[in-house]
Amino acid sequence: MKRLLIGGTAAGLAATALLLGGALRGSPSASSAPVANPAPAADSTAAQIAKLQAELRGSRDDVNGLDALGLDYQQRARETGDPTYYTKSDEVLSRALRLAPRDLLATGGLGSLALSRHRFREALALGRRARAISPTTARNYGVIGDALVELGRYRQGFQAFDTMATLRPDVSSYARVGHARLLLGDVAGATSALRLALDASLGQGETEAWTRVQLSKAAFSVGRVAPALAQARAALRAFPGYAPAYDALAWAEYGRGRIHAAIAAEKLAVDRIPLPQYVAMLGDLQRAARRPAEARKQYALIGAIQRLLVANGVDTDLETALFDVDHGIRLRSSLALARRAQRERPSIDGDDVLAWALARTGHCREALGYSNSALRLGTRDALKLFHRGMIERCLGNPAAARGSFRRALALNPRFAVLWAQAARKGLR
């Protein structure tokens, strides 16, 4: 498994090294941090939390118990979408670290928590601290690599993923390699890595379902709707009721032109875990289905969810800026928010959101520079190409704009509920 990423994409990484001086998005092309181990069922997690809480009432200085409870709180946050569990995890893991300053589980757990909260500089520091405690623990390199990628330091991030895969070739490391290859535009290579992850996760419930969702997203990103649909359905068979699988199913149904089936699937995702990207997708689908009152209800809900996230330490600047710019909400304020978000997350996603905000507010010359940065890895992302086309049109270059729209639609004819039709109109 040595040099699984770099060896497989040497040319891409060489180009990356020369060009270098990541998002929770509505698009299914986005990648989330991969799960590391099979997760218990939701009721099992709740029962385990109750058991640990009872035990710790009698022994508040039990570092091992605090570690286990802190990690279970993070799992519960994933299961429910309730960010108050992030605050609880922070409290108990920080207590464990005060009791045992070189506690590896608490240090790494806080690093993973920082990733979940989109606090990537903090995650990088904690990942490096965990690596200093145990240089041969693979998951430390996952935290480091994830943080570096979100900070736009791709070559270093990919090297961390390679080290992780060398130390422990498993679902988590394979999935990170797959994500890196997607960023480099190597969809076939990404699919191969994700299939290795799938082979390692078969029969493991949520872990298998999560891996199949990543395969579904990768397929959909390049317009391969049939395999995207098949993997989403297989994810639901592996772990019935899994919210990310319903979201992937909604995108696949939308890709087939079945908007009402897409709405039904996304409603199931929202009912289980009301994440902002699921709620936004449902609102956009309802808007496309000419149900404006229902769409407005979903859009209003997003603000409440984001406030709850912020109250529990989650940085939502980039996601909020993208939603507001997409929907024409407070554009001047959204541009300021996008600038701040890009400074904190100077990744291709941060660059793209800022480019889009600049374009929507008429700063098209400046937008072009950030669009160049957003496309610097060769990522095959139709939404970024659409944004590029809108910038070129704003700059008075209709031929270039049509070329970008054509490339976006060739990659995925239904890349975004709000904007695919706009790209088709741009060609005309």
C-alpha cells in the first residue's frame, strides 16, 4: 500500500506542487471526513453514553471513561445532527487532557472534533500533537491530512494520507485516498480507492453504507446516474434509514429527472438528520417543483440550524456565504462573509465560494483570479465550471462563457438544482 496516492497520481501531484503557492456543500461532489470504524446503532450509542455517564458519576477522574464518553458524544452528533453533542465532547475530552496531558485518545479526539467544527488550524495543531505522542498511529495522519487539505495545503495533505495508508490500509485511509484523487480530477482512480474501502467495509452496517454513499457521490459528480442510484440503494440495504444514503438517493433521482422522487428521498434525509445541506437541497427541489411556499419554509429553517451550529462552536461561514450568494440573500454581507471564510479555509472550495460571491456582486475581474485558484488542481467539478462561465460572461467574454457552460454540462447535465438550467440557457 506504500505511496498509494502519490504513486497512483504522480503526474497530478507534480503539477499540484508547481501550482500551489477543500466543504460541506449542497453539491454531492463534496467529500466529508471518512468514518474510521464501524459505528454502533443509534440506540446502542445512547445506551453506551448513559452507562458511561453513570460510571463517571462515581469516578470523575477516570481518563479512559472520559475518552470513551467524549468519542461516543461525537458519534451521537453524527447520528442525530445535534451539535450540542460537540460541546459535550469538548468538555469531557478537555477534562481528560487536563488529567493526562499526553493522552492520545483525548488529543486525537479533540482533533477530530475540531474537524467536525470546521476549525481546521486547531485540528492541524491537535493532529500534530497526537503524532508527536504516537508517530505510528495512523488516525493521527488522517486528522493532519484532512486539516491540511481544507487549508489548501494539498501536497502535504496528500502525503499525510499516503502515510496513513502505509501504516493502516483500511476503510478510513482508502477513503481519504479516494477523496484526494477526486480533488485531482482522477475519478477512475478515486473509484478504485473507494472500492478498496468498500471491500474492507462489507457487512459493517453504517461503515459500508457510508462508503457506498461516497461511491454514489463520485459517480454522480461525473453524470453517471445509474451507478450513483445503485450505490445509494445498496447503502440503504446495508444500513436502513441512513440519512446520507437518502440524500445520495435524492441526487440520483434528480439526475434521472424524477424531481418528486428526489423530494421524497430528501425529506427522509431531513426527517432523520436536519443538516443544512439536506434542508437546502429539499428547498431547492421544492422550488424547482414550483412549490415556493414549501421551499421558503426549508430556507427559513436553515438559519435556525446554522445559529445552533455556531452556538456549539461550528464555523459555518463558508456554507452560509454559499447559501446566501446562491439565493441572492444580503449579497454585500455575503461577500464579506465569503472573504473571511476564504482566509480561514484557503482551499479550492473557499476560493470558489469567494469567486462566486465576487461575481454575483459585480467584482468580476477579482473573481477571475479566485476562479483560477479554485480550478488549480484539475478537479472535475461542474459547479466550479459553471461559476467560471458566469464570471466570463460578466467580463464580456461570451465565447469563453459558453465553453465553460458546455464543459460543466458535459461533465454532469444536472450538476445543481438551481444552476443546471441556467447553464443550458447560457449556451443559447
